[in-house]
Amino acid sequence: MAMNVQSSGDEQGVMASINTTPLVDVMLVLLIIFLITIPVITKTVPVTLPHANNIPQVTKPHDITIAVDAAGNIYWDDKQVPDDNQLLTMIEQQAVRVPQPEMHIRGDKNASYKAIGHVLYLLQRGGIVKVAFITEPNQLGAQQ
């Protein structure tokens, strides 16, 4: 660190500013040295790497959407299911597939909890492991 001492006749004291020019010079020299030496240090053994093909081996099964409207009617991929026994049979047929498809439940906002809970019960009874609910994202400032 360098300090300038003033030699004027009236004021005798130490100047309080730091001379940063040598610091900048040293940092610039270090930066240049690092830029020159880093490529020399990071050299590796030259090898020819293999090319990989990204081809999926296992295809994902079709996700199945079960919708429940406000009246409590149940739909399997846009087709209405008349009764619980048929729905349970359809669920059991999908549960034995490998890999098992994911079931998406779309419940109407005004549907009763009992209707959606009944669908969940049938999915569990049929042996389905993956269940997801489809909702709409909240919009900023929207009333709920």
C-alpha cells in the first residue's frame, strides 16, 4: 500500500487516499497468466467418443381421463359409462397392463365430493396406482 506524504510548508500530514494503480496492474497480469495457462492445464487424452442415439425403448401408455360432470355422470375418455360395474371392469383391464397407465380425473367445479370420491374408490379397488387430478390454473385477480 502506498501513501503520499505532502511536503508543503503549511500542511504536514499524511494523505488519506490509497493508490490503486499497482493493484490493478497486478490483477491484470494475473488474469493474463491464468488465461494463458488454463488451456495448457486442461488438455486431455485425445479420444474419439461414440455417438449416442436417443431412441426410447419403452413407450409410455396412453393416459386415461375420467370425467365427472356436475350431475355426477362419469365419462371414460369422452364416452359415458352407464354403471359402476362397467367402470370397475374397464379399470381392472387397464390395471393389468405393463406399464400401467395414469388415470386423470377431471371433476366439474360443481360436482359433489361424493361422486369424485366414489371414482377414487373404484380406481383403488381396481388396482390403479397412479391417479392425477386435472385442474385449471388460477388466473391473477380471478374470483374463486
